[in-house]
Amino acid sequence: MAVHIFTVSEENYKVCVEKGIVALPEAKDGQRHDNVVDGLLSRLAGIKENDYVLMYVIKSKLLRGVWQVDGCPFYEETPIWQDRLYPFRCRIKWSQYNFKNELKLDDINDLRNMGKIWTWALERSTGTNSMFSISNGEFNVLLKEFMKLNPFTGKKGIIMQPYPYRPFNITDNLHFQSNNPKYEFTIMALLHAEFAKGSYTDIFGNYSDYLCYVPTNLGKEMDFLLIFENPLLAGEIVSYDIIEVKRDEFNEDALKQLISYESWFLQKKVSGDSNMVRTTAIAKSYSEDVVQYVSQRKRIENKPIKLLQYYYKNDTLKLVDKTV
């Protein structure tokens, strides 16, 4: 089950809790930039019913929770918050974990320094991250910290003025050109929505968790990370799949980026165990140099890279394995 963290002000937090809704803001200049819209929709598209939600209050540097998604994400421009428009939304409800005492940012940073959590991405190169997701394992670590500070009763809170239900319309607001995804963000949104539904298991296998825009120490984010848990031992991760996405041609530069993510992950996250890491590219086409390198790497080093070609048909993003 995915876990999402929204960053909010103290004033907006009160509205979120009272109305049972969280959201991402429109562009700061108030203009509707299509590429930016698809980027924000790509983050929201992976949210599904009963996912856990936490809220980080910026000024007080406190993490509060825990809620669950109530329904599905949607786009709507009805004003709710006072400071600006937040049209990328999802409703929330109280979970069985209703904690009075919050977690401090210093405590979370201590957990990061100990390596217990690593996908915490409060800051991006563009500024404060409005919303990001963490893995199930990391959520369990945070949940344990919450329980240290709070007697656990299982008593749920009450949403005083529940926001009306809205149907899923995220993909309806994406941008297309000649019935093809217009931006790379458009593809990311379509893929994220499919991963939330558990799609593509015929290609990737039965992944137990998925993350989008995963931070690294390289100054960039992995597009997707699929996580595979041992079906016989809950909580034990047995492998990962790193995915790099391109709207058009997957060229040599994109391949270098994917391999750099693989090298970083091997060194930092799996102690060099190459059997735990797979790599996948998703694109409209592949340059000849990429195809040749992937073929040689598989033959000489026995390190395959899966090459998937996407196409959009009947409102669905299809993936076809083009690996040589």
C-alpha cells in the first residue's frame, strides 16, 4: 500500500483536517502551463483508495497523521484554501492510527542518517516538495516512531465537514497531441495510474510496492522504482526494478542516466548485490547505439536491460517488450 506525504501550512492543515481533503497547488504565477499541470497530475495519479497519507506542516517542522485516501484523486478548481488555488486533490479519512503527538523533523533526519528511511524528499532543486511518496518499509519505521510517542488506541478522528465525493478524472485532464502523450510528464502520469492499479505484472512480475520520482544522491530522481517483497516473509525485500522513461527516442544520454542510477543503487542500497537490481527503459523508440549496447551487455556481462516500447490506444498506455 503506497504512502503519500503532503506539505502544508498550519492554516491549510486546519482546512485539510476539517474538510477531509489534501491537494497540490497550481503554478505560482497563476498561469496554467500544460507541462506543469501534467507534472503535478503525474504525482497524484498513483494515489488510490485507502493509501496512507501524512501531512508535514512546514513552519512548525512537524509530521502529522495518519489518514487514508477516501475515494480517488481528481482535478477541480472550486476554491477551498485562502492563499491560492489547489486543484489537484484527493479526499482523506482518519485511519485507525490517530496520533496526538507529532514527529519532529530532527527525529526524521536522524532516521535518514541511520539509513532507516531514504526516499524522504522534503526539498527538490526547485524548492519545497508539495507531495512525495515513501515506501511501505519506511512508513513502518515512521509508524513505530509515532507509537513510541503516543498510546495506541485505534480510535478514529472525525472529519467535521467531509468534502463531496468526486470521480477520478486525472487522465481526462492530461494533454495529448494527435492522440499521443504530449509530454514526458503525460506518460509518467499514465504509467503511475497503471502501477496504482497493479498493471503490467505480465512484464515486471508481482511488484509489492512502487515509487515515482525517487530521490538519489546524484541530484536527479529515478522515474520509477518497483519493489518486490518475499511472498513468504513479509517485509523482506528481494529485488528492485529501476525504470527510466522517455517520451520519444531513448538515446545514449538516457542510457547513461539509467546506468548511473543502477550503479548508485548497487553501491548505496543493496551492498553491491547485482542480482537484486533490474533496469528497464520505456520509450517510443530506441537509438541503434542503445540497442547494440544492450545486446552486447547482455551477451558479455549477463546484465540485461529491458527495452519497452509504449503506445497509447483506447485510453490506455500499452507496453511491448522490444528487448533484443
